[in-house]
Amino acid sequence: MRLFTREQAQALDQISMNEMGIQGFTLMGNAGQQVAKKAMSLLMEIHDPSILIICGQGNNGGDGFAAGVELYQENYNVRLHSIPDPETIGEDSGHFFNKCESLEIPITFGIEVPDIRTPDLIIDGIFGTGFIGELRAPIIPWVHWIRRSDSIVLSIDIPSGLDCNSGRAIPEGVKAHSTVTFGSQKVGMSFRQGPDYSGEITLGEIGFPPLNKIDLPGLEWDLFTESIAQDILKKPRIDTHKHASGKVLVIAGSKGMTGAAVLSTFGALRSGAGLTMTTSPSSLNEIYERSIIEGMTLGLDDHGHGYLSAEHFNSIMEKMAWADAVVLGPGLGREKETQQLIKKLVQTIQKPLVLDADGLFPFSGNIGELNQRRSPLVITPHLGELANLSGIEKENIVSDFPNVMEKFMADFNHVALVKQVPCCTFFDNRAIVNSSGNPGLATGGTGDVLSGMIASLIAQGITPFDAASLGTFIHGKTSDQLVIEKGYRGQIASDLIEKIPGVIAQYENA
């Protein structure tokens, strides 16, 4: 499912009108029809329902006027409130405003909330995709009134007060039961508070040109769906064997963080890897041997230090011919000698590489070093790690995520899986928004499991971009199933391990 940023939604409007010759009032009239259609479906169980449409400045308000015409002509008890004065209403909006007046639909004006009976349905046409920042003070009473009402709330295109790009909703923002959106769902409706504020989302067809016939600015955003999982995840061949099912080398763990190596290894095994080999400081190897009974370990003499260092480089590289994919980073620690090893391995390993956690630290502020790799690479930063890599403040990343990632990917030529809410996978001009997962994943070790899963899928022959987006989806789906048993707060990373195969089975047998 295609998603739009604010800039893409606005560009689609302009291209449709200026290049395709589609009249603005035609699009607005079609939008009004779609809003009215949804409104009627929401009111089917209510006898003689009352409707209030609140219209702001701009096209969203015009869509509200157009919906008012449609609903009035269907004999609904409808009234309108226009926040802008009549003389400030735009040309296309004015076309439908004049229709409303000619039909003698009751209309009130101004920033003051009139003393009216609470309607059964409120249609929110105050702000559209252009909303950024904070509500203007005069608008706040209106939004407060909507939130205090017990009315059904239907938003036009996007709920007023929800940022189209970041998915951040201001506290006073409209919390809709349902939203009719146009062209495509907006990225912010999938981010952060977006799903909660948008409610049920309906895509309304209003006559935009086919997306394959136009070029929109920015990254091409899509929502990962179950059908995509089914397309990627094929049932294994009947003549496969463990050496053909993917071999994953896991370079992870150190004293105090052995669990990271174990979780990453089992993430790989439970996702279908035929064989795994996990590097281990020799002083910790007994822990690894007891924990990873289905996988191999590679003990490396660490002189009792409990971490890997540059002296282990040659021993690790000797195993590269064996591996189909490599995980590097989880729980390795930030000892100077370990960081030197990481940098040297990234520069030298020619197998597909998943770089996670401590593996990202040596490249803080120097993403160019990672671009020197010619072999496939997947990085998996959370927002703090992305801030370190990019040199952009975390707050600025969150507030303008689509545009920040567009600029980041212009300078980065590998796959980036960004662990935000929700996770997003990027490569070249493509951006995939994950559609699974929940707050239960906000616990230590879940990222280690994910890194192993991604490496396993790559080792099985899936492209790094597809492996990262599919692995993230399965990872989230597994947690979604765990919510039933463990709730959100009771989940831990090892809970995922046993559940992964059952989730995969749903899609490989489809």
C-alpha cells in the first residue's frame, strides 16, 4: 500500500490540476462525495441523525462544504460551521460554499463555538495535510469541544492536529473514530500517535491520475502487508539440506552481554538458518556451549578479558568462506580493541553483513566509511544510533522523519532499518513502513533477535532489503501474538524465539 508524505500529497494536487488539467473543484466535489458516503455508513444505526461539519481555511474546509451539499441532498439533518469568514474562503471552496448557501443549509461563522446541541456526527474539516507545529489559539476551543463531545468523529484526509509526516499529534488534536483520506494514506497516519488518532482509515477515490503515470518528489513509501510476506517467503524446496538452508556467522557478545549473542543466534536458527556459528571469547565459551546446543561456537583466546579484539581478526576471517551471511555487533561492547576489530571486519568482509548495536558505534559521524563497502550491508540503528551516525539531533529526526531519511539515503548506498515507531526499512529510493509490532518489543534483547532473523533470511537467498522488511514484520507479528499470553509489559526477548516458527509457517504455506 502506497503512502504519501505532506510534500507528495501537495505535489499530487498540483500535478493533477496544472499538468493533467483536472479541475480543483472536481477533485473537491469528489472528495465531498467520499466523505458523505462514509458519514452515511457511520450513521446507519442511528435514527434521524444530526451532523455538524466544521470547515477550516483551505481545501479541507472546501471538502467539508462539498460533503455538506451531498448529505443535505440525501435528506440528512446537516449544518455547517465555517471558521473563516465568507469573504476569505478560496475559489474552489467558495464554489461549494455558495451551493450550501443556495440550498439554505444552516451555516454559522467565526472562531467562537456556538451554543448548539451536540450532534451525532462531527465531520472534522479544520486542517488538512498542511498542519505543522501547534494549533492557533483561536482554534483550540473548537478542538477541545470536539474531544469533549460524545459524537462520532469523522476526519477529512487527516485528523486536525496530526502531523502528516511525523505522526505526532498535539495533545489538543482531533481524535477521530474514522478518517477518509485521498490519493493515498499519509505516512504520519502510520507513525507514532497516527493510528490511534486516525481511527479506521478509508481511502477515497477522487479522480487523481494513476500513480504509475506521475513522478512525485522524495522516497517512494509503502506499507508492508501480509501479501508481501507471502510473496517473499516461499516454502523450502523438498531437496534442501542444512548446508543449503543458509549458514550464519554471528560475531556478538562479551562479558556481561553473552545473552546478545545467544538471542541473535537463535533468531537466525528459528528463522530457518540451516547452520550457525557464534564467535566466543574463550573465557566465556562454556556459557555459549551450554546455551547454544543447536549451533556451533568458535572459541577465541581472549586472555581472560571477556571480549574480542583485533588479534582475532584472522581467525574470524578464516570462517568467511563457510558463511552465507554475517551478524556483527550485538553485545560486543565498546572496548577500544573491539571497535578496531569491528572497523577492520566491516572493511574486509565480502559476505552480506548485518551491522547492529555496538557494531554501529565506530562509525558515529562517519557514515562515509560504511559506503566504502561494495558487498551487501544492512544497518539497524535505533533513533539514538541514527543520530550518532548522521550527526542530526534525535528530536529533529523524529519531527521531520521522512525528509531526514530522504537526505540520509541520498548519502547512504546500503539498506537501513531504522527502529522507530514503527520500524522503517530503506534502500535506494524505497521506504517500507512496518505494519506489525507493539510496545511489548521495548525491552532489551529484541533487537538482537531481529538481527539474527535478518541475517538468516539473507543467508537463505532473500535480498537484504526484503530480508530486513520481512524480518521486521515477522518479528512484530510474533510480539503481537505474545500480547495475548504475556500482555505488553510481560514480554521478554527470549519469548519471541519459540513463537517465530509459528508466525513464519502462516506465510510460507500460504
